[in-house]
Amino acid sequence: MNNGLNLKHLLGIRELSAEQIVHLLDTAESFRDISKREIKKVPALRGRTVINLFFEPSTRTRTSFEIAAKRLSADAINISVATSSVSKGETLLDTARNLEAMAPDCIVIRHSSAGAPYHLSRVCNAAIVNAGDGAHEHPTQALLDALTIREHKNRIEGLKVAIIGDILHSRVARSNIYLLSKLGAHVAVAGPGTLVPADFAGLIEQGVRLERRVEDAVADADVVMILRIQRERQTDAFFPSMREYAVHYGLHLSHLNLASPEAIVMHPGPMNRGIEISSEIADGGRSLILDQVTNGVAVRMAVLYLLAGTLDTRERTGAKPEFADSAAESSRAAGGVRGRTRRTKRGTRD
Amino acid sequence: MRLLIQNGYVIDPSQGVNAGRNVFIEDSQVVGFSSHGDPVPDGADVFDATGLIVAPGFIDMHVHLREPGHEYKETIASGAAAAIAGGFSTVCAMPNTNPVNDNAAVTRFVIEQAQRAGLANVFPIGAVTKNSEGNELAEMGEMKDAGIVAVSDDGRSVPNAAMMRRAMEYARGFDLPVIDHCEDKSLARESAMHEGHWSIVLGMRGAPAAAEEVDALRDYALAKLTAAHVHLAHVSTSGAVDAVRRAKAEGLQVTCEVAPHHWTLTDEAVAGERGGVLYDTNTKMNPPLRSREHLEAILEGLRDGTIDAIASDHAPHHADEKALEYDHAPAGIVGLETSIGLALDRLVNKGVISLERLVELCATNPARILKLEGRGTLRAGAKADITIIDPETTWVFDVSSAKSKSRNTPFDGYSLRGAAVATIVGGRIVFLREGYNRAGEAKHNHALVR
């Protein structure tokens, strides 16, 4: 797997090393530029097929992956299955085998069952990218969050990060805690006692700081991440009402004043304005919510490029590598990408 | 037919025998012991058990044979074949079939199918409530007349404490123990594994240990109230072991069993730690694999006598079902063919329990709990059900050659020291492990090897 990443699938952040994470972020940085051009397309993945297999409704993540694939000239196919295939009679593995028979290079999967991408990775030749599996992980979200933090803080190491909300059910929280701590940040979490289980403290070796009050988690923080709260948590008795949640666990300006003066605010979307985040913060100068979305495309381009562009198909067909994709080169800025683009054109003319 | 099991080492806790003896059986009964070197009775076949342990036939009091209703997972015949291959002369079939064994007709069907198979003894366990729904008592008296040895709504607990009380009071009139699968459904709702560090890491809903402990403590209180016999199935938590320990100290009729996977694996296995793969559905069972401290509590309960029995909770599922997503896959693993191996390897050979205690857990106590007349003992006149063990042989479990119809096990490829090598049911040698024969030749070779 000569993609400088030594990785066939992107299933979770927990399994990644700090070096692999930095390599992904550096590659993403080099791709960010492409989306700012007039012609937002490079032929890096021309002839490659990316299937977005979504078993859960998603607009943002699916669109982001689709745009990322298209800007790399891959053929992107979206398959949305309203519910788990179990209820339709076909199993996940049969669905996967059928798709596999059409020789995709990459399958991006979102599924409500934790671990579903792992099952897929055991039967598929294609590179599997986890776009969110149950409450387990959402690796590309953590990568785009890290890219956004790095863009604004120029570092991750040593930063204090507060994550507020429904920690228990959040794959975003898990992936972010792994990633940020691997890169040397310190993470504190806060939320209702029902949604911040004590076992979270031991999620990572160096420990996660659990706080009862939002104020205590946010104090001196450099980064404040707000998680979406889902209405069904109220009917499941995790908290009494959205109103009370908003009062006690929503992020207000008064909280933010406790954070570092340069603190930035992030939210993975979609937001419940006035519930977990007040509009004045969401629309305020410290909010990077739309930057996150922009960086999402760059991160997903990097992931697809590194996983779908360099390994499996080539191994399968025995074709020569199209790109000299050493770690050094792909981590070079956008110029590196342009350089590879030219070589591709030359290659196709031969 | 006369058979002398010669030169073996007999362990029979029911009569305090722990010595080198020959066992003489005639037709389907034990006649008695003789000393090594005594002459072979006239016309008797000889089974040379030199270097082997001879024990009363092992009883697995908690298995799912899936017939009627789920024959694609297991049948009574295939389950019985797995039982004897695992060293069990007797198994007790849980009632959660389709239809549920909640009436005498189903009870009789199970017994007839077992007789047709002619391999292991199969004693059915009847349901506590009709269709195991927890609303109305099942006809325990009629099922007892037809042959059940206990009642249980296994797979679920009797959710309502008042119903459990009535069941215990009523079952007591028929001298039937009530076997309870302790699990508070409101706490364990939609869980796929044990709640703790690994459920947090893996992002799956967990069942807290408290879900089992709440019900175990409820049953303890109800045993005190009713003076009935309650048996806690497959205890997996320190709190449930403690509840049984306390009940016994107070002289209540509370017994319990433990399954091999709960002393062998922890919830780390779900995360593929120590050599497995992440989200392997063969690590999904109910009660779930628990954390280390619970495993230690199980070992302590085995050591100090709190735990009465070893039961595999043999739960066959088709490969297609186990190929589903972890949270959708059914819970349970096959266990009959690995139970004794795991007990010898992990308990006896690691010094947790003695061989004598193992025989107690696998034969003496299950027979006593279920009041199985003439079983769990080698007294003169007892049924000639015998399990012969080689505690030293090292073997590798290969699920592809297993007798069960299903393959759902996390123990494929496990190398284990100790195995059941022969199973005798009603005086007939129904199973002889590959590499062993009546003349004891293979065993002698193996003795040379070691």
C-alpha cells in the first residue's frame, strides 16, 4: 500500500497513528486549494469508482463525499437505503458483495450499526471509508475538525478542547477525542449525567476530563465543540425537556466568555439553533461552522485520493502506479497535486 | 452386556470416592467397583482406562436444541451428537423453541425425538409461563408428568416479581426448580454487549452488570419469601454470585450455574483485543461477556463452592444470522463440544478447581439440583452413564469437524489441555474420541509422548 499511509481502509481514528493522521491532514491541506479554483476538478481519480452507501439519512456528509469524489474526477454513485437492509431481506454483506461484483474502488458507508464498516472491510476488495457507524466513529468528521483547528490555531498539540452535549451517543465525540489526544490536545467533556457516562473518562489512556457543568469544561478552552442533541433523547428520558437542556447544556455567550479570548466554536451540524447553541454564537465571529463544511470536502478528497487512488485497483489489475505518491510529495502543498495532474495527462496520451 | 472399565481413576463425589478403581457395569446399570488387579468378571468386555479419569456421566443442564421450530440451527439428534462428543451423557433442553415447550405435548415430542436419536439422555425443561410471555403460568404439573425436570422462561426473565413469586410457589408443589435467566429488560434494553469501557469504545449499547444483579437480588428475596428452589442460569456478574453466596449462607434453596465463556473471555474479545477481530458476532451472547472483575468473581465462585454447576448455554445459530451487523445478530454460541475442554484447560489445569470439584460441577450437582434419579453418581444400581476424561491430552478445537449443526463459536482453533475421551450412556459406549480405543493403546502412546 504505497500511499504513504500504510492503510487500506479508513474505519476509525482509534486505529491510526499520529503520523497517519498528520499525513491525512497535510494531504487535505494540499487539496483545499482545488475547491477555490474556477475549474474545481483534477483528474486524480479518473476512471475510479466511488460508491456512497448510506443506510442513514444524511445530506451534508453524503454531499461532501460526492463533491470530493467528483472534484477528483472519480465516478461517484450514491445509494441511499432508508433503513437497514435487514428489514428489506437482503443482508449488509450481500449488498456489499453485489456492489463488490461491480468492482468499485472505494465504498463509503454510513450505517446505524456500530462496526458495519468492519464487516464490509472483511468481504470487500474495495477500500472502505467509514462515514459514521452507529455511535462508534466518524473519522472524516474528526479529520475535518482537526484541519479546521489547525487552520485557525496553527497547531493541535497543547490545545484545550471542550466537547459539550450528548457524548454517549456521539461518534463525532469519540473520533475527535481519539484524534485530538493523539495529536497532544487535552479534552474535557460536559453534558447531562445521563449522556456523559463515567466510563468515558477511560476512553483513552491519558484520560478524558468529565465535567458536570458546561462552565467547567469551557473554562480556558481554546476550542469549544458543540454536539447536536436529538429530540428522541427526551422521550428516552435522558433529560426532561429541550427547554431545560437549552438552559443548562446549551452554549451561551456567558459560557464563551469563560473560554480563552481566542476560543473558536465548532459544530458538526445540523444545528438546533437555540437549543445546543445560541444563534449569536453560531453566527458570531468565533464560529467556524461553515469552515468545517468547506474543510470537509478537502479532507474527503484526501481520504479518497489516498485510499482509492493508489492501492487496491492497481494491485488488482497489476497496472503501474499513476502517481509517484510518496508521503513527502502528497504532503506538499497544492503544487504537488498539480504536478501529479500533469503526469496523469501525459500518461493517458501514451 | 457386561463391561469392565479397568485401571482408571474413579472420581465420584456422590460417595466420596477418589481412587484407582475398576467400574463394572451390566446392561444399563452400575454394578460396583473393584480394585485394580482384580479379575475381569466372566464374559465382560474390557475398557482399559489406564491414566484416565472415570466419572459419573456429565450433565449439561442448560442447552438449546432448537427443535421443534428452528431445525436449521440444530435438531435434537444433532444436539445430542454434539453432547456425547463433548463428554455429556445427559443434557437439559430449554423450552424456547417454536412452539414453546409450555405444555405436555411438546414435552413428549422432545423426549420422543431424543429417544429416536438414541445418543444422549435429553430431559426437557418446561416454560414457567405460557409462551414464556410472563402473563399466565404454564401447566407445570402436566409437563412434570410428561417428563420435565425444571421450569424456565430462559432467554428472558419472568419480568414481573409477583408472577415470579407465584411461579416459585406453584413449582414448589411439584418439586420443580425455577431456573431464572436474570436480566432486567428495562436496564438491558437493546443491548449488544456488556456496558463498560469496551461498549463505550465500540459505540454499542451495553447491558450493565446491574441488569443481572437486580434480578438475582430479587430472586434471592423471593426465595426467602417462598422457600422455593430457584436456580440462577449462567450467572455472569459478581453481584449475582454474591447474591447466591448470601442466599446459601442463609440456608435458602438458591443454586446457580456458570457458562465456560464467562470464565474464559471478557468483553475485550468484542473489540478483537488479544488476537480476535473487531465486532466478531461470535463474541455476542446473553448474558454478555463481562469485564475482568466479573470474570474473577466467577472464578472465585467456582473456587469457594458458591457456583453449583457448569452449563454451556449451548445456543446454535445459523452462519447467515451471525453474519449480520453486531447489534442485529442473535446472541449465543455453541458450547457442548468445548465446555469440558475449557473447564479442564482453564480451571483444572490452571489450579482454580480440583478434578473432584469439576465432577461435582458437571455431574453430582446438576443431578442433585434437577433430582435426576440414579444419575450423577456411580453407586451400585445407578444408571450406567459415565464420562471418561484425559486431563492431559492437548488438542485443538476445529469447529469444521464439530457435530453441532451450527458453527457459532469464538473458540475455533483453541488449543486446550484436557478432554472427554469417551461417553457411556446407559451402558453403551456412544462416543470414543479419535485416537483412543478400548484397549487403551492410543492412550499409552500419548503417555509416552508426555
